[in-house]
Amino acid sequence: QQKVQQSPESLSVPEGGMASLNCTSSDRNFQYFWWYRQHSGEGPKALMSIFSDGDKKEGRFTAHLNKASLHVSLHIRDSQPSDSALYFCAATQSSNTNKVVFGTGTRLQVLP
Amino acid sequence: EAGVTQSPRYAVLQEGQAVSFWCDPISGHDTLYWYQQPRDQGPQLLVYFRDEAVIDNSQLPSDRFSAVRPKGTNSTLKIQSAKQGDTATYLCASSFSTGQLYFGEGSKLTVL
């Protein structure tokens, strides 16, 4: 079964700091990635996608993908207390809708 | 635009009882997913549909779990003879062409 591993399991950063989250897919068929964020009591919400090698920036969020190693990272600059949540990496087989496998998750806490 | 609607939000059962969860996806979304999310873990895919057809149910415990989407719109996930290990939040998501999943708030199941 396809596996998506995330690290670290949990992370604390000060308000205004940089948070860095990591994700690796075990299956080369799953090399398109999304990042989702889930606040307590809610369903996950998509933050951004990354399908090509390199960096992609959306506001305070930057994703980096290395397809050779199937490694993707998410960097959050100027972290805010409202960024405190569970973050999931999700891997899929193409840029269109199909099977989506979620990672193990990273819990981020931003300390005021 | 209305989001993904799930009901009930909460269910508490004794072992051996049955429960059904209902999902109304975003209008026009052809793909519908059911995920199981144990507390503080990543969502685990149970089954997904494109229109009324099951595309992948390989992770659905077929002896006690069933899912249908008869008209390609709403969907029902049923658990027969629930076990304590089924305690989790059941998430429904829908999507159309872009690969981004839109989640409902989930149905939280506790099996005593």
C-alpha cells in the first residue's frame, strides 16, 4: 500500500518564526502533492498544490518538491497563532482527480 | 456555494450496533471520497467513487463496511456490527477535475 511519511510529528515555533514540514512518498506512481491544513473540529482544507520540481510560493507558504527523491516540504514564514493546526501532505497519481493518499501529519503549534 | 454536508455530526454506539453516515457533496463534483481518520492521525482512504461507480474500495473492510452512491450525487457509508477499533471521524470529500479535495466537517463515531 502506498505510504506517505511526514516529519516531524509535532513542531513548536514562536510567533513570527519559520515552520518547516517534510513529507516523502514511498511510491513513484504518487508524485503529485498537495498540502492540507486541519483545525480542531473541522475537515482538512487545501493550502496549495505542487506538481513540478522546484519551489512554489503562495503568500507566506512555500512548497518545495524534489521528484527524484519524492520529497516535498512546506515552509511557513511569519507564523501566526492561527497557523496552529494539523498539517497533512497528500500524494496523488496525477494533477487531476483520482486516488489521494494522505500522510501521517505534523501538528504545528505557534506560540504567542 | 454550499460546501460538503455530512450527517450526523456525532454518533455513540455499543459494540455490535450499526450506523450510517450520509454525505451531500458540492453540486457538480463527480468524485466522492470517504476517509477514516483516527484521533490525531492522517485520513485513511476507505473508498472513492466517480459518479455512481466505485473506483477503489480496496481499503474498505468489506465484511462490515459498505458504501453506495446510487445516483452519482449523495452517498451513504454504513458500518454493520461496529467494533471499538472503528472509533474515528469519518470524512467525506468531493472533487471535480482539479484534484483539490473539499471536505465536510466529518462524522465523529465513538464505539463503547
